[in-house]
Amino acid sequence: MIKIAVVILNWNGKDLLEKFLPSVIRFSNPEITDIYVADNASTDDSVLFIQHHFTTIKIIQNSENGGYAKGYNDALKHIKADFFALVNSDIEVTPNWLEPIIEHFEHHQNTAIIQPKILDYKNREYFEYAGAAGGFIDEFGYPFCRGRIFDTVEKDTSRYDYLEDIFWASGACFFVRSEVFKKLNGFDESYFAHQEEIDFCWRAKNFGYDIKYIPNSVVYHVGGATLSVYNPKKTFLNFRNSLITLLKNLPPNKVIGIIFSRLILDGIAGIKFLFELQPKHTFAIIKAHFSFYKNVMKNWRKRKDTPNKIINYYHTKSIVYQYYIKKKKVFTAIIPEQF
């Protein structure tokens, strides 16, 4: 029988678990689903709370808080299943959220990763920032989504209600074949958090796997429950990790040119933060660049882990140009739907 492991990473998230675990339990078929909470060395009473109130939940206790990447890597070593569903603790699931995912995996062996439709828990008619209807990147590695480009989030009008190939799936609700997760050695633990799913998806693409968006599976995400978008640490991680992802995965003829251009664009973003009176974010970008320089050779050596570098990795040359100069604020204005 097919087995899927729903794994919720937790760090001091008792209130979130209390609020959202019931929907996961209610709408997950126990005959094919095991539900785990992977605790990242919480200092609150999360584990004790689960043990007393959710006795069917299996608990894995990591020895340290290694962030999203190491947290999941450590936990998944202890789980045997055909598929992993990596679910944020601030996700509300809905009826039938697993069935279309499993069905697609069973009938499409080359599909390695799937993302459901991710809507905003607080504004339920709209997509949620982290993933929306599936992720893409531009030539310079800047991520964007169907349904969300930079700070413009679309209302869900069923425009994206069809199966689609995507470039990356959101880590907020990330379905992956266990054999592929192991083959790719999991997430890159140096990321700690943010954009490790983009790196993982890019590596999967380099190995020839497909990544899909399936709208028949719907979840609602609070977003920012662990690290707010206004936190400079998030800015640091996003900018640093994006540069690392480019260095690891770009085709050889593009590495120098794209990364040099990206460093300039990041500098412009830093100046923009200054004009917006957010100097902490400017310094976060500077810190991200120096951290990137410091570890260039270490990350360069990781390129050998994915020998085939796909050429057509991007879906528009510059999302910054499209959004800020051409004023194209929605996905379909930039990339035709038949793409």
C-alpha cells in the first residue's frame, strides 16, 4: 500500500499546533497517512502538549534547531514512506488535500515534487505570498509565483486551476518522492531557512525530474509565523541563499555574468531600502554578499553533485524590469498562460 508521511516541522509553535493540527488529522486518511511532528529542539512545551492532546501523532525530536533545511533532513532519516508531505505548522488543510497528489504521483513516475494551491489563511479569497500557484525564477534567480509577484498578490479567480509544470514548489507545503529526496541528499543545510526549496527543485530539474502544481489540492497558509517579512534576518537569508543557489546550479557559461549582474541588482535593492528608510535591510544585503564571498569555493564544489545544468531554467529575463519598469504586476501579463 502507498504510504505518505505528513511531517510538520516545529520550533516553539505550541499555539500553531493547537490551532492547525486538528485539520491535518481530520482530513488525512489514517490508512495511508502517518503524521509526524519534527521538533527542532523547542524550548516551550510543544512536545509535552502533543503527547497529551494528540496521541496519534508521532514525534521526532531533533537535537538542535538547524532551521528548515537541517530540521527536515534530520527528521526524514527516521521516516519510511513513499512520499513526504512537508507542511508548515501554520497550514490549514482541506478535504481531499492528499488524494489528487497521491494519484498524480502514482501515474506520473517522473514527477518528483508537487505543490498544492496555497491560499491566504487571513484573506481566503487571495493567494498566499509563499508559493501561491507555483514558483518560477527569472534569469537572475529572482523568484516569483503565479498569483504573486513581489508584493502584488492576486485574488484566486480560478485562473490557475489547471495542472501545470512549475520551476519550484513552496516549502510551506512541499510534496516529494522519498527516493528523490534521498537521491539529492535532501536540502542544503547551509541555507538554514529560505530558498532551500528552490535550490532543491533546481537540482531535481537538473536531474530531469518534473515539478507540478495541482490546484485540486488546497491549503491555507498564515505566512510569516516563524520569521516576518519585515525581519532583516529574512532579508539576509533570502539574498545570500539566492546567490548560493545560482552558483550551484547555473549552466557553466552563465555563472560569472549572471552572478555579477545579480550583485549589481542587489546593490540597487539595497539603495532602495535606504530611500525607504529601512537601513537594517540594506546592511542585511551587504552582510549577505560578504557571507556569499566567504563561502564561494565551498559552494562551488557542490556543483559536482548535479552534473547536468539545464539551459532553459528561467521564464522571463528580468522580473524586476517587467514589474517595476513595464508595470506588469500579474503573472499572465508577463508569461502567456499557454506557456
